[in-house]
Amino acid sequence: MSIFSASVFDATVVYNGQELFKGRGAAEGWAAKVAKEIEAPVTVEKIGTGWALRGQVDGVDVTWGIYGQRLKRIEAA
């Protein structure tokens, strides 16, 4: 379980118990930041009523949502 330390401070929604980005634009902005940090492509994906980040870390598919104003790995819905 990884948590990025920078505060998100964007509008969020809760879908199936997962906190996600409310808007695609905010998710895309964070996808670019995470991609730079992990040096791998990161995309955004619509999950229910919100947006999550998707990428690969060490060859493993990862989905990130939000937890307490931080990015956190979540189980993809």
C-alpha cells in the first residue's frame, strides 16, 4: 500500500466505498505528477461517478484513488 505525501485538495466523490477524483481534469493533472514520480505512464479511468489513476509499478497494474487527501492504491472496481 503506497500513499503519496502531497495533499490532493481537489473535489472528490465516493463510489463503492472508494474516494475518487470528481473531475477528469484534476485526475489528469495528478496523473502527470505521478507519472513523473514513478517514471512510467499514468492514465485516468472513469470508475462509476469518479476518476482514478491507472499505471504500472514494477510490472504490476496499479489503480490509485484518494485517502485522507492523499493518493493511495485501491482495488479497481
